[in-house]
Amino acid sequence: MPVAAETIALHTIFELVRVTGARVHLSHVSSAAGIALVRAAKAEGLPVSCDVTVNHVHLIDLDIGYFDAQFRLDPPLRQQRDREAIRAGLVDGTIDAICSDHTPVDDDEKLLPFAEATPGATGLELFPFVDREMGRRSRLAARQGAEPHHGSAGPSA
């Protein structure tokens, strides 16, 4: 899924939220452009929340190596700048949750060539690392005079 697919979907969803006033949770936002759109929607006062996967907090497209099917995910891993935007969104509260995206795939499915392999991975193994890293970042932000923000569910209805 290219970044454009994510941003087109987000624009459409935000327009529907403007028209209906419905509260929306966006799952698996994965790009810097997507995070920027969510941030703008929240600043506009739209009742939206979002999550990212633990894999996208820690991994980038370069981690795929030579098209290792173990890293075939949906949405796909993005670039370093996307991971940096995700991490910044976690710190500033744009992103409300980290999900495991625990989608185990049979070993035989991951032995196929990258393009034929089923997207998915276990996510539970990375959660201790996320917890430790986000705790470290929160302490660093506090030492630098910034209050760490742990997210919110958006404006109340």
C-alpha cells in the first residue's frame, strides 16, 4: 500500500467526520504524511483517535533486507522519516495507542517469496521493548522540561 493510499483514505474519512460528526478510530496509521493529517484533524477539533503498530514503531523498510518475507506486513514498513514521525506522534499525543498487530502467519507462508508471502507477524515480542523505549523517552522529555504526553481519545462527544 503506497503512502498515497493511506492519505487518500484519511482525507475521505476526515471529510465524512466533518459531515456526520461521528467519532472515528484510525487503526495502523503508518506514514509521516498520515500522522500529519491526524495531527491536523485533531487540531481542527475532529473527534478522531489513532493507533500505530509496534512493528512500525521499531522497524523500517531497510529492515526487510533482501525482501525477507518475515517483514511482509500490511501496511508495509515505511522509511526512517515515517518512523521518526510515528515516534514524535507518540510523544506529542497525536497517536493514542500502540497495538501489537499480532497476526501470526504459518511458517510455510513465510517461506514463500516476498511478494507471495502472507502479510503478518507476531507483535507481542516487541511490546517489552516499546515499553522500555517509551519510558526512556518520557523521562528524557521530562528532564528537558517538556511534559510527556500519553495521548487521549480525542474530544468528548
